[in-house]
Amino acid sequence: LRNPPHEPAPALSPLEKHSIRTFFALKHSSRAAFEAVRSSKNLTWGDSAKDLLHYDGVEKLMAKLTGIYSIKHDMCWDTCLAFTGPFKNDMRCTQCRRHQYDQRILRKTGQRVSRQFHTILLGPLLQVL
């Protein structure tokens, strides 16, 4: 908030613009719907559409252009609470006692897979307006 960018946004390629327009056109649809449209375009136009961004790529590009990023927090699988603040070091939910991480995946692969929620800070959002 203290040092907002003063330079203009970088020029976007036609495929980046198309990816963003498709993203907004499907804003009430699922990630799978976006990827299906993207896949269809790639099948129809072949190599000319190889640079069309994936859903995550569009999200990252939008965050870079606007300066608005989400902060991810692990949360209980039953959405009881977030493992942040006083619960940051807890491995089980204090409400329902479920593990923070999916125990099957943790045992098989060692990966810590958890349910997450995103927080979008108000300051950068207001600054963009």
C-alpha cells in the first residue's frame, strides 16, 4: 500500500488476452469448464493455441497485473476452524478432532494435503480501485 506501482501494466499477448477473456466469460463456471474450453481450442487450432494459459496460469497473471493475491490457510476438513493464529501448530481440529492433513495421502506419499481457504486482503483490492 505504501509503494504502489507507477509504471503501466505490461503489454499482453493475444493469447494472454484471450485466456483472461475466457476466464471472465466462465467466471460462474468450474475450473473443469475452463480447462474443457481451453482443451477444445487447442484441439481446434493446434499449435497456434499452445500458449493458451491454464486456469492457474490466468489466476497468476491476474494477480501479477493487479497486485491482488490470496493468502492460503489450512483449515479443518469439516470447515470448523482455520489452522492459523492460536491454532497454527495444532495437528487436529479442536472442535471435531479430525486431523489437519489427509492421513491416507500422508502415509502413502508423505505429502501434507489439507483443505484450504483463501483470504484476499482488502488494502490491495481498494488500492486497485
